[in-house]
Amino acid sequence: MKKLFVFAFIFLASAAALSSDVPPVTAADFGGSQIEAHWIWTLVGSGAFAAVVAALGKIVQSLIAGIKDARIARACEFVYAGTIACYQEYVRAAKDKNADGKLTLEEKDEALQYAYRKAVEIARTQGVDLLKVLSREIILALIEKYVGKSKAGAAAAAALVPLPDLAP
């Protein structure tokens, strides 16, 4: 509804602005009709003007959205790379160190912070300030999401492995 009011405002404002610049249409223009259609051409012209302005606005808006989407997608790639690096450099060693092969709560927290630092570092080596694109909270949430997906993927892969038949 708001867009309709904006369009109507642009239409009427441009009609008022153009009304003094458009010469009146006379009988010569319509083959003998004596109707002076000055205001009709003003509205038609202003409607076309408003449509062009609206179309240009949509084009600019979609370009800006595309640029933002590309920046966010690239930032997410850095977060994913930081998560993978954390697993390879920290989590594997910590799991091997523990008898049960699992991380303690303190190690999980340290792994999360390590992945965060690695993501920011990887982005910085590529000339990107990750914190200008994503907030700290979003980066941490993405790391947790990637870890959760990798655990779910590992569990699904383990479920697909056939169990040996132990029958006598």
C-alpha cells in the first residue's frame, strides 16, 4: 500500500511540475477536434516519467541487493573456512588427547573462539574486514550451524554403513 501512495505522489508531483512546460494540444494535432488536451498530455508524460523513475529505482535497488548478497556469501565462505581450519588444527588434537574422544565444555568453548579467530584471520588475509560484513554474534551462530551440520552429516554417513551380520 505504501508503494501505491509513493507512486501516486510521484505521479501527481511530476504532473504539476510538467504542466507548465507542455504546450496545449489544439485542433491541428487531432485533425479538427477543438478539444484542448493540455492536461491529458501532462498526465501521460508525468506517468511515463514516474514509471521510468520507478524502474530506475528498482534497478538500483536490485544492484545494491546483489552486491550485499555477494559480500555476505563471501563472508560466509570465510567463516566456513575458519570452521574447517579449527577442526583440522584444534579439534582433532583435542579429541585424540581425551580418553573418550570427545571435547569437554571448556574445549568446545575454546574451539568456538578458535574458529572465530581463524575466520577473521582468513578474511583479513584476503583483504576483507569480516566484522564490517557480519557481526560477532552472527559469525558465532554460523560456526555453530556449520559444526551442527557436519555432525549431522557424519551421523547420517555412519547410519548408511551396513552393520556386520553377527548371527552364529
